[in-house]
Amino acid sequence: MTEESRPASPLPPSLPPRGLSRAVAAAYIGISPRLFDELVQDGRMPKPKLINSRTIWDRLAIDDAFSALPEKEDADKGKWACSV
């Protein structure tokens, strides 16, 4: 879809949607939907909400989970350490 044919969002640009689809939730944190699924499965990302038949992720819960992920320095700590 082009910008011109895309329907206008009823939300103002300053108000992002609270509920996100799987693809949008993955894009929101900069990863693929497949990796997002892995993070949900292992608990690093929240489980979705169910609204009728729609599966939706809470943007605020994603923010909290993303903030709880380790920093690169923390993940790398001890990676190259060796005992002599």
C-alpha cells in the first residue's frame, strides 16, 4: 500500500496505539516476527491479549519487557574470560 492509499489512522500521531499485532510488535522492538515468537515463548516478551478472535500485544508490556532485557555489556560480561 502506498502512503496515499493507506487509510488515515483515527489516532493523532502523538498517540501510538496500545494494542499491537504480532508483526507490528516485532517491528516495534526492531526484530523479525519469528524472533519475537521465540522471545514470547521463552518469557522475555509478554504473552498476547485476546480480544474476541484477535491476538494483540500490549505496547506498554512490551516496553517493560524490552527495558528488562540485559544491556550488551551485561550479556558480554565474562564471555571472553578464561582461567589460566
